[in-house]
Amino acid sequence: MSYISFDSSTSSTTVLVFNEKLEIVKRFQKEHKQIYTPEGYIEHDLEEIYQNLITLIREASNINNNPDFISITNQRETFTVFDKKTGKPLHNAVVWQCTRGQAFCDELLKDNNKLQEIITRTGLKPNTFFSASKLKWLLDNKPEIKEKLLNGDALFGTIDCYLLYRLTQTRSYLTDTTNASRTLLFNCVQNEWDEKLLSIFKVSGIPLPKVKESADCFGESDFEKAFKKSIPIIGVIGDAQASMFANLCFNKGDSKITTGTGFNIQTNIGDKLLIDKNSFTSLSLTRNNNNQYAFECLNAFAGATISWLKNNLGVIHKSEESETLSLEVESNGGVYLIPAFSGLGPPYWLSTARAMYYGISASTNKKHIVRASLESVAYQMVVYLETLKKSQQLKLNQIIVDGGMIKNNFFLQIIADLLEIELQIPQFEDMSAYGALLSGLTYSKNIQNLNDLNEFAVPQKKISPTKNDLIQDSYGNWKSIIEEHFLKKNPKS
């Protein structure tokens, strides 16, 4: 037996070939363009994403030409509009980082009745991370798209939905609960598209895909003749939930931090949709129509902060230098980055805030700038988890960190020291793709007890906390700067 799983993420497509022992045989990856419009909106070329996938799958098929099935994980909130007859895109993908729906989100946040309807049905707050406000913007500003959607000539869907439709030659207009739950149009208690939410966001009447549980079969495809026969597509799940599944976070209090372009923190809260003012509440898993929920923090800048140092400031040439340069100085030299590149996220929720360096002096050098930047990524994660623990009297059983930044031990040590908890680090970077594969296995092997997945657990290393007064003081100063220069000047209503 053998398998292929792919991750259509914010920055790239990654295809992994697994053997029967779930070991990686080969990894293929291809980046796609980040499109920034003159208005500052963020988009992706859907045709490029599709063709990149086909190219990589063809390479993978040379290694494994007869996989048992292929699984999909993807960037969740990014949405697409495509032609019903051909599956070809009619507009660039509107990316989850894009803020074009901000004005409408601001309106909804001031309307308490609508706000409560949204929160109780989705666990989420109006925010431009999610699809609905930006879909409304598209209907308001692109009349040709609106006409095609309303008359049924065009279809709406998240990235998984678009790829499935295209790959199956228009036979599978499907998505899964984890992706549907990120649109703000899906009732995360009743597990169905919600007419009230469609009305609130003024997008009623558009086609919506059938929603299935992640561990199911979503059709089959030969991937543009990459294979001699059609291969079942089994296991479709949004990337953050896929990571949680791969990390076996099935017990209340289990938390995982996924680091990538942004970062995602999810904490298992059981089978009740609870509300926390500083968090989103996510539908993290649906099995046999029973839901599991998680408190979630979503932030657009983690690895993106390091990429910004490299691509925009030019102070590093490759990401690994962020660790080596940070360790070449004893401290940040009194320099702090408040990384509000697209606002300050949870627990601050200041969408209008913008980034700043604080404490630069004549003795500041690029190493201080880099260290302050790397520290700020960890501080954002820690301040959210600290706030969550306090507001919910929640005990964090375990914290698992995965994704692209797990190679940076300096960064990981900051988190462990500040939270005073041992971190578990899977020795495998592509946990979202692995989670999609495990989701597919639960279906194909008819696994009923999720504890049976323990045999597929990824080996981990441990990061133990140390007593670090320097980093504790630095973190305290960082929070004080936010309090003085952001919160006092922009009090939340």
C-alpha cells in the first residue's frame, strides 16, 4: 500500500509520496506568486496553483504510479469563483490575508444582534480572515461575477472545492466541514449552510457545495493523465485542523501551534461550542456528525515576519540567519518589534494598528533588529495562550509546535521558557499533509476509535523550559509598549 497527500498552502503546493509504513519516499514543492493589487489586496492565480499541482503530481507519479488514494489539505479561508461548465477560474483567489472586506466587518461588529447571530452559529467573529465579507465585496464590485453566481453559471468554493471540481472534471462540487466552517456562512452546530448567515452577509442565492466530513471519499481523478487510471481522493481537511488531527490532539486541553506564513493555535475544548472573547471557536473535527471544537488564534505574521526581514529590509539572506544572528547578541539591545503589519490580532484585536520598532538607538545594529523581530513572533503566541488560560481557567495539557519554524530552536526555547511548559516538536515539517493522510486512513481502514491512530504518531523531540529572567523581562517590556502606545490610544469598545 502507498499514498500521496498534497498541501495547497498560502505560499506553495507540496506533494508528498508515502510508503505503506507512512514514511516519506519523496517530497515535491513549488511556490506560487503572491499577487498584491494596487489597492493592497492579496490574491493568488488559481490557474497557476492548479498547473503547479499537476506538474508535481506527475513527478510524484513517477515514484508511485498506483497510490491507494490521494488526500488534500489546503489554506482554508481563501475562496474561489470558477466556471460551472469548465471549472476554470473566473477571478483570482481572494486570499485569507486580504482585508478588502474590512468596512463591512466593522459594520457588523457594531450591530450586536447580527454579531451574536454570527458568533452563536459559527463560533467566529466578523473578520476579514474569513470568506464572507470579501465575497460580498466581490459581488458589490464585480457585477459580471455577481450575475454569473446568481444565475448558476459560476460556483463559489474554498481552494479544496475548486481543486476537487477541476480534478474530477466537474463531477465533485464538494467541500468538507473544516473548510466550510471558515466561510462564516456555515452553521457549525447544525453542520449545514445557514440561510440567516447568507442573508446577513448579503450573499443569498449563490451556489454552495455539498459538505462532507473530512474522512470520506470526494471523488476520483487521473490528475490530467498523470496516472493510467483514476485514483480515489480520500481525506480532505483544512490545514490547521489537519495539523491538529496529525498531532492527535483529541483530548480537552491539548494545544498545537502551527507555524508557517502566519501562525495558528488551536486548543481542544471538547464537544461544546464555547465562546471566548479573545479567541475564535473552530469546528476542528466532525465524525459521525459529532463535532469537536477548539479555541483558535489566527495571525497572519509568523514566518512572514522573517520573510519581510529578508525580502523587504534585506537584513538577512535566508531564514536560518534569524536564529544565528539572534544568538550573536546577548539581548535585543532594548529594541522591540510590535508586528502589527495587518493589525494586532488576538488578544488585542486592533485591526487599525500598524507595526513599529521601538527603542532603536545609535548602538542598534541589524542583529538587534533581527532578534527583536524573532522574539515578537514568539511573544504573540505566548500572550494569546496566557490570556486564554486566565479567561477560561484552562489547563494546557500539552503544547505541540509544528510547521516551518520548528527548525529554529532559539524561537522554540522562548515559548517554552515563557509558558514554563515542555514543548513537543514533531520531527516532520508537513503535519497538515500528514493529517489529511491520516484522515483518509480512518475512512479507508474504517478506524472507529481515534486512539488507534497512536500507532501512526510522528516521533517528537522535547524542548524543556529553563529559567530565563532576560526573556521574561523582555516579554514584559514588549507587553508594556503595546499597552502604552497602542491600547491606551485605541481602547476597545
